[in-house]
Amino acid sequence: MPELKDVLDDVQREVKKFGDDVGSLKTSMEKDLKEVRELAEKAGKAAGEGTQLKNDLEALTRGVEEKHAAIEKKVQEILDKAAKEAEAVLEIQKKMGRPGFGGSGDVDTVLKHATDFKRVAMSRRGELKSTTNLKPEDTNVDEYKAYVDAFKMSIRREINTLSQDEQKAMMVGSDPDGGYLVPTSVSARIITKVYETSPLDELAYHESVSTDALEIAVDTDEAGAGWVGETEARPETSTPQVGVQRIPVHEIYAKPKATQQLLEDAGIDVEAWLAGKVADKFARMRALAFISGNGIKKPRGILTYPAGSAGVRGTIMQVPSGHATLLTADGLVTMTFSIKDRYLANANWMMKRGTVGAVMLFKDSQGQYIWRPGLEAGKPSILLGYNVRRADDMPSVGAGALPVAFGDFRAGYTVVDRLGIRTLRDPYSSKPFVEFYTRQRVGGDVVDFEAYALQVVGT
């Protein structure tokens, strides 16, 4: 601001003038003291003139004292004026809402952040119009700084544990849904390692239960019937039998811990971060079990049943690839005809990313690629008319491996959910640590053994 610069220039001029005045007064005093010394020497030489010399010394001393008093008065006047000027500067800063020169951070940078903060807050509250003109001098920086301090405390503890002043400061950035804006000086980004998993949890059929297992009626038997003549006897025919399949639920758990001070002082919400990490781990453990779990303390996977023919429960059809160590286009084509037509409407391929890369190079007899990439973002690619889903938990291509699954996995596999993720926060058992005991109960198994088939690498 020009007014503020003028005030500062005036203060600097007064300080310089004060220095010049002190220098001239110092020179005058040194001159007077020299005269006193010369008079003292004369006093030693002329003892008879002592009375007159004494009077001269007293007069000179009074003059020096008067000059010294004048210097003190001048110094006090300059200090009083400088104090008034400084008070005026502080008053201007207060009106502007700017921090003092003794504060931390660049004034223009803080003012810019405060203005941006006010603009975003007004926008999220629906108060920002196309005609709104936010000026830096209209921004209250103290309000922004109070919010930044309150925000740092809010990410270390619950909102309702903040003081009234801190809660009031947080409300400055509150949107209509009760969310909070992040100050511009704090990054909300965390660099996280990305893990690949399998989509069977998404493709399968889900059941929620309130007990420790799910029982499903199995109807695979036929009613007896036969041809008969007009007058022939009608003997009793066989009655179909109904079986049952039991899918138990199993438990996944995690128990990470963190110190109380870390939870209070960390720059991020450590509890939410741990909850996200545990949930991601649980999801990947589930997905792996649905593919290759052995059914012991975990779900049973689609790859764990022995090879068999269609219609035999407890076995899965395995279609040879046509090569001892590789997949072939002919083997994939044969696979599409290995399951019944009723399952084809909802059929999907499942294979890992490396297998997808190899299959993309397959061509038909006319030299055309049998792979059709997805034309829209987020849409699966097409292989022989069916969607391809990448499943990193599937095996790699190799002799005797089962790298490809094909079929209707919603009909073929059922996931049983007993409880979602539950977390118990325990600050007592392992002081000074806080333990987060997290668990989930889930089961899964193949229920329709004709709904899908596997490609086995071999001739």
C-alpha cells in the first residue's frame, strides 16, 4: 500500500536525522571538554588567578550541563515520535488484516492464500457469484490463520474435542455438508503402492447371512419317466433327490497399532489411513482365496477342484490349450464351446495381465486379430465376443498351469458375507500404543460346477 510505504519512509528519515543530531552534539561536547582541560592546565600555571579561573570553570560546566539536558530532551522527542509512527503502522496492518512484520512467512504469499481460501469457502457455500470481486485488502488473514491452526488440531483428534474457539475457526471453512476445506499449505496427497487383484468378488453372487454358514439346496437329480402303452401298467418311477451344500464363513483379522502421540501429532489422519490399508489388504486376501483358497480356514477357490466332465459335481472341466507350454488361439475357441449355452449370456474371461498381453497377439486364419480392445474408457476388451477381466491372482502360462478361466461366475460362485469390516479401538491393552483390532467374516465356494471351465496348458 502507498500509505504504508510513506509512513515507513518517514520513520527512516527521523532515525537518520536523529543520528545526524547526535553526531553534531557529540562534536560540540568534545570541544567543550577540550576547553575545560585547557583551563585546568592554566590553573596549574597561574595559582594567583585561581578565583577567576574557578568562576570560569563553573560557568563552563553549567553550559555543558544545559547542552546535555537539551540532548536528552531531543532524544526523548524523537523516541516519542517514532513510537507514535510505529503505532500508526500497526493500526494500518490491523485494518488490512495482514500479519505484522515480525510474523513468519511472506506477507503477499499469506495474503494470497487467505484470499484463495475465502474464494473457495464462498464457492462451496454457494455465496460466490460471477460478479463477486475479492480484493486482498478485504481479506481477513487472521481468520485464515486461525483456521489453519484449528485444522492441524482437527486431523490429530476428533472434531468434538476441539475448544470452542477452534471449532468456531473450523466453521469458517465448513461447506453445507459439514466437510472442511484443506488449507492451501497442507497437501492431502499420499503416495500409495498399487496392488493388482482379481475381480471374482465383483463377478460372483453374494449372500448375506446371520449365522456361521449358508446352506444351499442342490437340485441335480432327475425325475424318472418312461413310455407306456394304453393298457399297460404304470409302475412307480424314481423321485428326484435334493441335496444341500454348506458354505461356512471364515474370519480375517488384522491388529495394527500406533502410539498415542503419533495419533495426536501426525500431519494426517492416521486412524483413517490405517483403516484404508487394512480394508485394501482384506479385499486382496478375499480375492486370492476365491481363486486358489483351499477351503481350510478360508474360502475355497475356483482352481482347486479336480478335472472332470460336465455334469459331475465336485469337478471342473479343463480344456487343453493345444500346446505343451503355451496358449493357442484354437484352444481358446474350443473353450467357448465347452460350457452350455445358458451360461454364455453372462460369460467372462479371467486371466492375469501377462496372459492378456500374449493373447492379444493371436490371429485367426485370415490373419485378423481375435482380440477387440474396448472402445470406451472403463469398458472391458472383447475376446471371441466375450468380456476380458484381468485377474492377477490367476497363474502364469506354463506347462500344466490353469492360466485362463471362462464362464458365468455369478452362476458358478457364491460369496457369503457374515459381517462387514469391524474395528475395535483399544487404547488400554498395550499402553502407550493404541491397537486397532479389525476383523471380517466371509466365505465362498463353487456352487455350479458346469458354469465355467478352465484352460490347462497341454496337448
